[in-house]
Amino acid sequence: MANTIDAKMFARMFLAGAKNLEAKKEWINELNVFPVPDGDTGTNMTLTIMSAAKEVSALQNPDMASLCKAISSGSLRGARGNSGVILSQLFRGFTKGVRDYEEVNVEIIADAFDKAVETAYKAVMKPKEGTILTVAKGGAKKARELADKGEEDLGVFLGEVIKYADEVLAKTPEMLPVLKQAGVVDSGGQGLMQVLKGAYDVYCGKEIDLTITDVKPSSAGSVQMNMDAQAQADIKFGYCTEFIIMLNRNFNIKQEMDFKAYLESIGDSIVVVADDDVVKVHVHTNDPGLAIQKALKYGALSNMKIDNMRLEHQEKLFKMSEKQKEETKEAEPEAAPKKEVGFIAVSVGEGINEIFEGLGVDHMIEGGQTMNPSTADMLDAIEKVNADTVFILPNNKNIILAAEQAAHMVEDKKIVVIPTKTVPQGITAVINYVPDLSVEENTDTMIEEIKAVSTGQVTYAVRDTIIDDKEIRQGDYMGIGDSGILSNGADISEVTLKMVEDMMSGDKELISIYYGAEVTGEAAEALGGVIAEKYPKCDVELQYGGQPIYYYIISAE
């Protein structure tokens, strides 16, 4: 075996790692500590790496630089959930370490492992040991040790790194008691190991089908609705123009701002996302040639795509019935005027969507518990909100990192991520927004107010386990609070009431109940009546949320 890896082999190894992770995603999902029906670490990591794999598989005879760019860019935009964001940052750091070489050896790879870990740790505000970060750090430590000892055989080197990282993974239950109690290793760390093992298999000569199929984004339904709305609306600028600029070295911030200003003068729906030495550009214009000519001043172009939206509009209208045309004309939305501040909320459920809309939220991203939206979904939503400052409410702790990653990639708007971990926190944040205050004052106020919101969510267990010193059986109802499981049992009312009881520490004045799609109005009203009787000093509000999987979402504040 050669002691170096070239771009062709690196591409095959990456694709094999992606395929191995995809094949094991359901197994990894089952390693989630909480036995909830939406455990999705494996799914999030798979969607993240497959976004990059799709770009890699589209390359023809790539060199190391273009390959690394595809891996970094693809995973960055496709990142979903905390595990996906961390995985994308590991790839980002690693590719920075190898992109300048035609072939890489043990020493270069060891340096790249160090860079990967450094980059990923920086992306997490409060890194926790016993997670994917720990497994990655262990692998990097072993790689550095072998390189310093003078190991040159890549087969031996990679095998030893994987063996040691597996040992670190096996120790994660000793680092996080919650893992030990549940009897599982860290799911994110296991996902990373499957990537490494798949890559190693190809390096060792194993024949693997490296065909990459299309990745279905979580927002497919809302994307289709947006396309339908676009097909029915008047089109001011006829050509949807997209391309990537491979930047010249002398490109600077002023030139970037000038380029954005120029695009605004010839079109709208502008997105300019800078990522190291490339810029992804999207603009609706009547003259794509002008955008292309201007872009050529900054570098070479690739991935060019121009769609005639007027033609698509006519074709869609042709297929519609006369009745549909009439309904469309009546419902045709007017373009939203530019404003100072806008809001984006991650939401799921008809009732919860209506609540956010009623509070003035401009755009909803479908997702949350059942499917975490990606960084690309966030960027798409930001583009749609015509405001100078955009507040993002993730409403799920597993979406905050993706939102922050998107915020760092936008430069033509001020993006503020309010770290809401639940839907009730998101609702409280919007309610406490005061138009007369500055962005900074509102940010401080909203962050402070959401701290007073306790949230409980009722769902069911998908497997037997022991967690938080509670023995849980498959099919049990579970009341999950902000810091763990508060109650469980076979009776949903008893479980919910016990959960609320544990949420009522301190002086609470308001209890809000959002009942899900599988709960009848009568059952919800009965539960609300019992809670109101038990806590007479609190106002009790009952609202239809329509959320899947979670029978009740309840907040106390």
C-alpha cells in the first residue's frame, strides 16, 4: 500500500464513509439517550455528510483543493442538528489541513486531525466531554502520537487511529452518567466512527458501491409550497441566476460589498454567501449576463445555473385549471415592504404556526422535534425576510448551532439568534419584543425572559431503558422537562399532571397548554380543567398546537 493518499483516493474514502454512515443511521438513531420517537442523531449526521457527498460525486477528476472545497461547503450548508454541525466543522478543519497538497501522508493527516478538532471545539460554546468531540480528540491524539514516533505506513496509522478512537467511544458512558444509565455509547461519536471505518475499508481495498442518491431536505413540503406561490405571482425579474465564484486572492471586503450593491441595482432575491476562497451567488435579474460579467472580475465561475422563471410560470399556469387560476389570482400575495426588524421561527403544527403568525413572525421553517432544519434551510429563510435585522428563534436546543452557523454566513443583514430551546420559549421571546427598543436591548430582554419559562413535553417511549433513575418501558408515556424526564407511566393524564407538578417550583403565574394532533379537544379541555383547579392562582390557557409526536407541550412562567 502507498504511504500517501491522492485526491482520487481521498474522494473514494469520503464517499465510502458517507455510505457507511447512511447504512448505519437507524442503528445510531437508536443510541439516543432519550427513548423518544424522534431520536435523530444518525439522520442528522447522514443528511449532513450526504449533502457534501453529492457535491463530491459531481466532481470530474478533482484535485485536492476542489475536493476539499466540495466537502467543506457541502457539509456546512447541509448541516442539521448539533451532531451535524459538529461533523461539518470537523470536515471543515480537516480539509483546511490537507487542501494545499496534491498527496497527503501521515504527518499531514495528523496535522489535519488536530485542525479538525480545534475547529469543532471552537464551534461549540460549552463543549461537553463524552461526546463526538471527545472521540474526535482521541483520534487526533493517537494520530499525533504515531506521527511523532515516525510511523509512515498509512494502513497501520489509520488502523491504529480508528482502534484508539473506538476505545475512547467505549469510555464515553464513564464520562457522561446519562449514557451509562441508559447503557449506550455516545450516538454522535458512533456516527463519526462509522465515517472513519467506511473510509478505511476503501483504503484497504474493499469494493463498495459509491453511488450517491439525491438527498431529500426536511423542508421539501414547504419548498414545494413556495414554488407554487412563486409560479402564481407576478415576476419582476425573469431569470433565476446562480453560480459560484472561485475568488482571486486580491478580493476584499470592500469589493464584496460593492458586488452586492451592484447585484441590488440589477435584481432582487440576492444571496451572497462567502466561504473562504469561494462565494455562492443567487440573484433574480432580467440580464444574467451583467451579473456574470461583474462576477468574472473577482474570479473564475463554476456551477452556473440560469432558469427562465417566466417560462416556468407560464408552463405551470398552463397546467392549472381555470378555477385554480381564479383562486390563485385572489390569493396572490403582495411583496413585503422592507422593514427594520423581522422574525424567523422554527415551528411544526398548524396551531403553533398560527400562533407565531399572529404574533408577527415573518417566516416559519417547518421542523423541530421531528426533523431538524439545515443551515441551508436557515439561509433560505433569511433570504425571504426583507428586513435589515432578522431574529431567529430555533425553538429546539438541537437547532441552535445550525442557526448560529447560518448567521455567521450572512453579511448583508444583521442576524440575531435567540437561543430558544422550546416553542413556549419562542412565543415568550416574540411577546417581549418592543419595537421602540434597540436590537441590543431587545436581545437582552428576550434572552432574560425566556429563562423564566419552564417547559414540559409529553410523548411516548420507543424502547425499554433506565434513565434519570426511572425505569421506562416501551409504550410508556413520558413527561420530559427542561433538564430530563420528570414522569412516566401508562396513564397519559397522570404522567402529564406529575410533569406539571415538577415544573411548578417558584412563583408561577401562567400555565400554557398546547395540545397535539393526536389529542381530542375534549381530552385537552378535561386536562386543562384539572390543572386550573389544582393551581387556582395561575391563569391556565389552552390552545391547539397540532404538533406531531408530542401529545402536550406545556409551559409555566
